[in-house]
Amino acid sequence: SYSDILIEREVLMQKYIHLVQIVETEKIAANQLRHQLEDQDTEIERLKSEIIALNKTKERMRPYQGNQEDDDPDIKKIKKVQSFMRGWLCRRKWKTIVQDYICSPHAESMRKRNQIVFNMVEAESEYVHQLYVLVNCFLRPLRMAASSKKPPISHDDVSSIFLNSETIMFLHEIFHQGLKARIANWPTLILADLFDILLPMLNIYQEFVRNHQYSLQVLANCKQNRDFDKLLKQYEANPACEGRMLETFLTYPMFQIPRYIITLHELLAHTPHEHIERKSLEFAKSKLEELSRVMHDEVSDTENIRKNLAIERMIVEGCDILLDTSQTFIRQGSLIQVPSVERGKLSKVRLGSLSLKKEGERQCFLFTKHFLICTRSSGGKLHLLKTGGVLSLMECTLIEETETG
């Protein structure tokens, strides 16, 4: 109807009027923003011109001030005093730092560690000299003597006495040269790699240690030859030996591995836990201790076997139980065998034709598994008792009798 159309027209007219008002408002805001941008551009240009003017003024003033300072002797004196004071303060601060470190526990530990290293180098030098004397004053001359027309000693005996001592000398000469090279680079001191080189070659010590007692026995047997004994005394009279006998030089390598273990133990005691070499030194110490235990066990076993064989050879009839490698010798001595009669009326008699009616002295040997009872003849030879000469201790019971008042 006409009235509805009229109402719609009024609504559209109101919307139109509202939109026109919004457009006018936006135009006014746009004009204001345009004026603000123009004002800001003008301000920026003004600031730029001021900055340029200030820079030009600063550049004009700089040469004048520099020339004034260079030409002013008071400024030079002030600068010189300031430089001197700064240097004095730095030196004083550095001296305080150094003094504090010198008095610190860490510095004391490092001094002890360095002293241990220096002592090790000196000991190694002395040990190499001892090996040099052993090889050049005894081994090589005896080799030549063994090749002579009337040899006082055979080549086999020379090899048995000295074994691989020459190889040990070469090994420690290399080790000593490495130590001296490390000391030359002091205070930068790296030792662990030297022990890494030394460890795989220490197995030759096992052979030397295992052969040591046998070498001394061979040497003692060779000394019974007058020609050899006379020649050996000539060698021992060499000033390089300093009055020491051949047996002394043959004993020196026996103590070298324990000496290294003690040195590494002292070195680790003064090595910080965060030190770069600590793990390597601990590894070297553990390997040396393991090698020392093996050599000690081998020496004990070898000495026990030789002792058992020596006793077995002393017995005329022989004794098979002593051929058991697990049979360990404990002690030996003399005992008095008393017959089963009144002991107070018996007296000790010399060994001879023994009977059960007389006391008799018996030579006894105690082992871990058996107890041997022997008689000694007038010629000094031993004979096992025919009855009860070998007593088994495997199932025996020890009874301790306490003395009563």
C-alpha cells in the first residue's frame, strides 16, 4: 500500500543520512591525519638539519682540541702519570694473584708432583746405568770368553745367568730417552703415553724374574771353576762396578716393577681428580700391580718347586710325593725320636746304628700335605725311615695341649 512504501522510504532516508554523516566524519579525520603527517615530515627535516649542523660544528672543533692537548705539556704529564699508575695497579694485582696461588694447597701438591717426576727421571737414569754395567762389564765380556779356545764358561751358562737382561737394557734406554724429552717440555708434562708404550713390553720381566733364582744357582756352580772365578773377580774390579758383585747387578731388575708402582702411587696422590692424565696413570698402576702379583706368584711357585727337588735329591731312595707341584715346603729341622719306655731314664745318643731302645736324632721335613722323617748316615746322606717315614697330613687332627701348673 502507499503507507508501507512511505514507511520504507523514511527508513531508507534515515540510513542515507547516517551514512552521509559517517562519510563526513571520516573525511574530517583523514584531513587531520594528513596535517599531522605533514607536521611530522617538517619536524624530521628540521632535526636532520640540526644534526648535520652539530656534526659540522664537532668536526670543526676536534682538530683544535687535539692540537691543544698535544701542545699542552700538563696533559702529557697527566697521561704519563695515569699510565704509570695503571701499570703499577696491574702488576700489584697480578703479584697478589701469583702469591695467593703459590701459597695454595694446589700449588704445593703440584710442587710435590713435579719433584716425584724429577726423582723418577734420576732413578731411571741410575737404573739404566746399572743395566749398562751389567751388559757391558759382565754379559758381553763373558760371551767373548765363552767363544775362546779354553772357555771358562759355556754359552748356555751365560744365557742362563743373564737371559734377556740386554733386551731389558734397550727397553729402559728408550723409556729414559722419552722421560728426558718430556722433561725438556716442562712445565707441559705428559707421562701417561710413555707408560702405555712400556706396559706391553714388561712381559720380558716375567721371564727374567722367573729365571732369577736359577741364574744365581748357575752362577754359584760356575764359580766353583777357578778360571771363571778369577775372571769374574777381574770384571768386578772394574771401577764402573764400584765394588759391587755380579749378583748385585742381577738383582736390580727384580725391584724395578715395585719401584714403578710406588712412584705411580705417589704421583696419583698429588694428581687432581680432574687431571687429564689421572685415568691413564691409574690404568698403568693397575696393570703394573697385576704384573707384580703374577711375577710374585711365579717366583713363589718356582722357588717351592726347586726347594722340593733339592730335598728330593738329598734323599737316597728318592721321594715321589715331592714331585707334586702343589706340595709346599714349610720348614725343616731335627727331632729326637724316643722309644716307648720311661723317657726320664733315656739319654740322647749320636746318630748311628739306631734301635728302638735308644733315642735317635731324625731329620724332618714339614710340607703342606706330608711329613717326612729321615735318618742321616755318616756320609751325610738322608734315608727315609722304612716304616713311618712318610706321614700323610691330609686327614690329621691338630691337638694343642695346654700346660697345667
